[in-house]
Amino acid sequence: MDIQQALFEKGYTLAAKLLGNLTASDQFIEELSLILKECVSSQHNLPDDIHILYTQLVHVTTFQEEYRFILLRDLEIILSEIINPTNDQAEIYIDEKEEEEVISLYQKALEGVSDSQLELSHFYKSIGHHEWAIDWFKVVAEAGNADALYWLGNEYFVGKVVEHDLEKTFFYYKKAAEKGHGDALNNYADMYLRGEYVEKNEGRALELFKEAADKGVPEAMYTLGYMHEKGVGTEVDMGESKRWFTESALYGDVFAANRLGHEAVENERGDEAIYWYQMAADRGDFYGEYNLGLCYEKGIGTPVNLKKAKLWYQKAALKGDVQAKQRLKEL
């Protein structure tokens, strides 16, 4: 059943009539307001996410014609909730000031302010509505924004909102990478490394990972460490491998930090192992917390301290780490 027919059946006669001509209306804002006024009353207990969208929509005063389709989309989302309530219990906490900010963000986005359009996209993602964000990402991407191009690449790779499409993934990562976007360069390189959509080319992947690493992307640094360790796209060079793993850890990669910790343990450098595990743990990584607990339990790089071991195991266990839970039981 289409929305207009459903409105008629629900008794929203004026709204149904206005909706039928709204797409081409010369009095769009006025008629949009009348539809919302008739359909949404104080008696409606809208879910938090729909309420946010409704609040944004009722405050619209002007818009650029090219964004009319988004206004229509948002109106249909609200009307669909009125017609068939979802009883969505999701809770989104924003205070009065934050609500004013997202209303202003919406208005600026409709006026064509690209920074606001991008920020609005990320806001919608933060409340779990990638499908609301993607139209705005497309708008900003068409203007050549590297961050929007990168996020579109992610959406087409994940395939949750739009159909999984490696061709489009590659296209958007490439466009963003050409504009110097670090994370896009990393993912673009990864497609060459794995041979996803494009023909596998380890040499090209190495070049792109180095470009991403120069942009400060720790994941790219980690992959460079792996490639030099295994001789992928380059000669085996353990010194260069260690350098890249170290850089990756220092730039925030917890996998690299734990890896360096394991290497230190294997080479009986306990104090160095503690340093790397502590680094991962301080970043909230449950595996780093577990490894640090193990060091205190076994006396690796430190005197045995079961109290500290339990403390770190508890931190890891609270995040779901099975090994940490087992160690706590045994202790």
C-alpha cells in the first residue's frame, strides 16, 4: 500500500491530497508543514531517531532545489512511522543544545554547505542510520570531497545499506586516494594486495601502502611490516619489517603492539614485552590487557604480582575475553 492511500485510510485527507502533488509543488515548505501538522500531533510518541528527523524537518525554512528529494525521503520516513508504528525502543540521548545543533546542521546542509552535509552524514551514522547518511555522502562526493568518497567506498564494500559492489568500492577508494585520503589509500592498496575486483599486484600494493603510511595510517604501516617480513611485493627484510611494526604500534595499532610484545617474550626481553603490552592495554585493547595480566602472573619482565594480574584479567574479561575469564577462575 502506498503512503498516500494509507493516509486517506487513516483519515489524514488533507495530508494525502497535498502529498500527491508535493513533488512538483511551488509551495513546498508550506505544504510540507501542513502535512506534518495534520499527521504528527502531541499524542504521537515517535521513536527517538524519527523524532530527531521530524524536529529537523519542521524547522526547514529554505532549501536548494537539488535537495528536494531528501526532504521528500525524510517526510516519507516520518509518515511511514505514523502509519505503521515500529515500536522502536532504541534510545538516543541528545540534550537541548545538541538538538539545536542538528537542526542547524540540517538547514545548512539543505542550503548547500558541504561541511555541514558531511557532518550530518556522520551524525546519522552515529545514531545507526547509514541509510539516511548515504544520500548526503553521495551529494558531498559529487562535489569531490575525499572523505565522502572514502565512506561511500566503505558502504559499497560492507553492503549493508547498498548492495555489496567491489567495482564501486574500488572506484570510490581510488577517487579518494587520488585526493590523498590516507585511509582510502590503505583500502585501495588492500584491494591490489588481495586482488579484489582489480588484478592482484603486490608491487603496486606496496607503493600505495607506503603512501598511506606517509599519511600516518597505522594499519598501512602494519601491512608494510608483514610484507617485508614475508617478502610480499618486495625482498624479505626483517629490519625493515621491525621498523614498520614499531611505527604502526607507536601510531596506535594495538595488533602491532601485541605482536611486538610477543616477539619480546620469545626473545626473553620481558621488560620490552611489558612496554608493548602496556601500550595496547592503555588503548583499551582486551588482548593487551590479557597479555599484561599474564606478565604479572608469570613474572615476565616484572616480579610476580597476582593482584595486578587479576586486575588486568578482570578488565579483559569484562570485554568478553575468554582466556582472561579462564585465568581468573584458575587464580
